[in-house]
Amino acid sequence: MFNINNKIEDDKKIFNILKKEKKRQENQINLIASENYASKAILSAQGSIFTNKYAEGNINNRYYAGCKYIDEIEHLAISRAKKLFKVKYVNVQPHSGSQANFAAYFAVLKNGDKILGMKLSHGGHLTHGSSVNFSGRMYNFIYYETNKNGKIDYLQLEKLAIKHKPKMIVGGFSSYSRVCNWKKIRKIADKINAYFLVDISHIAGLIISGLYSNPIPHAHIITSTTHKTLSGPRGGIIMSNYNDEKLFKKIDSAVFPGTQGGPLMHAILAKAISFKEALSNNFKNYQIQIIKNINAMIKIFKKENFEIVFKKTSNHLFLLDLRKYYTTGIEIENCLSNANIIVNKNGIPNDTTNFLITSGIRIGSPAITRRGFKEKESTKISHWIIKIIKNKNNKNIINTIKRKVKILCKKYPIYK
Ligand SMILES: *Cc1c(COP(=O)(O)O)cnc(C)c1O
């Protein structure tokens, strides 16, 4: 149909790497909380001829001719997202979650403005004010933290808000595992006349399935990725249900021409497909199983007296504090990887090591759930992880578990 004669297979070097990566994904258990497996339809959308088109601008208002079908696709993506998230305004052009945050800040703030965000080591994200990120360099960030009970310290948040009068409060996280009281934070934002932005990158899938507290009614601006619990293509999205046309216009022009050039139309095509997938009943059942699986896992770690960083989980992930076992995030990440179990090292509140070492690992259930694992398999994996942590120098134990992991993975192919 597309008369494409050259295929990936013709580039032998590349094709070999691709085959090895496919095998890796199939043979390894993926517990990275931010990863998922996109459907075949999404994969082919991203490899489609929509990759060829420049479409700077917005629907019916482009810098290039030939955008008739591009407009149809972007319109579909936006209207499906509006239905899915129940919002008035959507921009599907951000290339990634970071780009979505970049554009959202750029839309309403000036260089040097104050922002109050969650501290990285307490669950926040790099784009929420880390000094190595544009956000920490361009804006004047102040940070709220979690308390001893593992919850956001709302008293501290309010005190900081009143003392510093930031122009924006940022909610949302990458490794926090508890519920957020969005209403409470919005009230604080209103007291100081600040914007309330919530970055739902991790929890978008859970929110639209009604399984996690929904910030959309409380936030002025919502940003998200489309590839985490949502399981779409890698990409970003900005939304709002706040009745302010002027704000929507500012966001649109902050995305383009403010911070990006041409949109990735093949990714927008794939986003449109993923929004339809997420509107199905199957998707809700999938999200319910994500929660069941993470609870099956945390139960085993609690039984074995492991330190859970935020005490419990109300979403798809939890963070383990490894200090009790005289080890580090990097060491356990490596040991587990040797057994084909993939996690990421993660800083924890008041971590005394640096970000390359860390004192914790993050465990998430979206990817294993997607390939069909249920509570039984989740429980089994948890026992394997604990055995490896307790026997981190025993190569025989690690190799035995690796063989078991491969057998389990064979039973649950990702792409049938
Ligand atoms: C993953 C994530 C991002 C960044 O997404 P990218 O697509 O990797 O740029 C932003 N914010 C939060 C809270 C995230 O978890």
C-alpha cells in the first residue's frame, strides 16, 4: 500500500539490535513504574507515513499546506482526549512530559518567578524544579516534602505558600505512592492567587478509571505523559477544565511557537488510537488489575518486614528503603538485572547517597499487568526479589531465579 521497498531488515546492523531488544523485552520482567507496552496499533501508527508531514500551528491554522488529513487526525486526538479526561481544553502536541511542563510553565510564568513543587527526593520529578533541569534554572523553586507518616506535609506546604507567595503550585509525582488531597492544595493556591498545575504523568490511567483521586476538577492546568499507566505512545499532553479561554490560548502558543516546532504527527496519530483504547472497558479492567498486582506485591514485602518509604501504596508503585539490608539502589538494581528483573534505583527522603547510588528501588506494576501477570505471578516475583536482596552475593541463587523468570516470561508473551 505504501510502496516502501526499503525495510528495517535491510539494515542488518540495526535489525540485529532490534531483534535483541525484542528478546530482552520478552524475557525480562519489567517493574519500572513509568514504562509500559504499547499496542501493535500504536506501534504501527508511529511507523506510519504521518511521520512525513510538517504541520506547525494548530487545526485550520497551519504554516504549511497539505494539512487536510493531519487536521482530521489532530481533531480526533483532541476530541477523544476531551471525552476521556472530561476536559474543555486539550493540546496534544507536546513531544514528551517534560515538554508539556516546559510549555505550561512558559505559558503563565516569567523567568525567575517562584514555583512551589514537591521535592525530588520526596517523590517529585526533575521538571518540578531540579537544579539540573531547565525548571530549576529558569524558575525560583521552593519545595514541599512528605512527613514521617509518608504523606504530603500539607501544613508545611501551606506555610511555604503563604511565606513565599509563589505564582504556581505544582502537584504530581514520579515515586510518591499515597493519595493527594488536590482540593486542599487548590484552596491554598487560591489563598495566594497562584496557579495550580497537576502533572498526572504517572497516574493518568488510574485517574480516568476512577481508581485514584482526580485532580482535574481542582487544577488550572493538567500536564501528562501518554506512555506510562496510559500505555500509549511516548508523548505529552496539556489539558484544562478551568473556564479560561485566554489561558488555553496562552498554552497553545507556548507549545508552538513558544517551545516547539512541528508536532510529531505520527505520535499524535498514535495518541488518538491510545485514547480510544483507554475509553474501552478492557482498559478499566487492566487498571484495576494494576492495583491488585501492586497490592499483592507490597503485602509480601510488608510481611518480610521491609521498609516501605511512604508506608503504603494507593497507586501503581511503591518505594523500598534498602538501608536496613546494608545495600544501595544501584547494587540491587544490578543484582535483579542479573536475574532478568528490571527495576530502577530511586532516591528516598533524606537520602545520604547521591542520585547515581541511592538508598531505594522503585517497583511498579503497569508493565507486568499489561503482559497478563496476575496476583499469583506478582507474589512469586516479590519472593524472588526478596531472596535476591537477602542473597545479593550468591550467583547460584541469582542464576536459578533468572531461569525461573525466563520460563514465566515465555508463558506471557508481550506481543502475541
Ligand atoms: C515521566 C514524567 C515526566 C517526564 O516525561 P518525559 O516524557 O520523560 O519527558 C514529567 N513529569 C512526571 C511527574 C513524570 O513522572
